[in-house]
Amino acid sequence: MSRILIVMSAAAVWERTDGSQYPTGYWAEELAAPHEAFVSAGHTVDFASPGGVLQPLDQHSADPTLAGADCARHVAHAQKALSDFGPLLKLDEVSAADYDAVVLPGGHGPVVDLFQDSDLGRLLVETDRAGKIVGAVCHGPAALLSAVDEQGKWIFTGRRMTAFTDEEEQLFGTADNAPWLLASRLREMGARHEQGAAYEAFTVQDGNLFTGQNPASSTPMADAINAALAAG
């Protein structure tokens, strides 16, 4: 079986252009659903973050009116998985050689810290160069922006991917006063961003890169990663 690293943001707030502080944290389904799928397939899953900081739960992901009727199960699974794992690994102490896949869940945190985290960038560059799996869902693809090589080139330029869309950000009510919008930024950086219907499951695979558009895409992305790992 394989060893998978889930990299979480450490951010608890998202500073807006109007100076307001938007509370954020990990989105329960985006952490729980992949973790559940990976563990059920027999894989070992570790958690890491900048400084080993345990990010809080995004309370929006515990609201059934926003996150669906199954959100309480996702919250419970995520909290138990994190509690059972114990202190998170520190991102600057993690080696790509120890893992077969690196997976990046969302919540708005990745647009606060992971998108420019040099330790994550190193990890992603090494993982991609080794042909190992990189997965990211919803706002998790913001973390891919950290993957800049020695020549200053973004290694995912020209790659097909999906992420939380500008339309979904508008519908969620967080587009106004956002410092930047994820899908637009990915396109500006040279990604071939694709999208499906708002809040419907949609995933894209480009070689070893697996991405999901929104929370509903968490399980389909994880299932695709499991299938790739099983195929060797």
C-alpha cells in the first residue's frame, strides 16, 4: 500500500481588501472524504502544515445549509482523523521521498499561506519530478502556485486542472473584496483551467496531477487517485 501526505493550510483568517478578517479553516468534506477513501483502500495517511500548526475547522463546512446533509459525518471523521494522528508534521521537515502522493484540501486557507509557501513548493517540485501523484481540491489548487523551480518557472504552466471557480466564489459570497480569485489567477499563470457546473462534482486528471473543482469533487478525486495508485 502507499503512503499519502495531506498538506493543510495553517491560516485561521483571510484578510480582505477592505481590511476585514474572514474566519477560515479546513473544509471538513475536502479533508474527510479523501482521508476516508485513502484509509479504506489501505493507504497510510499523514498530515502536515506550515509549522505543524493545526488549522481550525471552517464552521461553514459544518452548516448543512451550505455543506449538505452529510456534513456532520465529514466533520466527525475529520476531527477524529486529526486527533488520532496527533501533532501535525512540520512542512519544512517533510521529504517527498517518503510519500507516493501529496494531496491538498481546501477551505480558503491555501489562498492565504500555501500559495507562496517555499517549503511546499520544494515538496511539490520534487513530487512532480518523481512522477508521483499530486492532488488538490476546491481552493487546494492555490497551493500549486508555490511550485516554482530553480529558474523561477511555475512547473504547472500549461497543465490541465480545475479549481473553485470565480462563479462559485461569487455564489458563495466571498468574491467581493477577495485579494484575488483562484481560477482567474491559475489561468493568468498559464494553467489550462477547466470547469463544470457550479457546485457539481467535476475532476480533471493531467498525468500525475489530479484536481477537483469543489467540495463535491473530493470523493471522485480521491477515488481517481486510489485507482492510479492501484494501477502502479
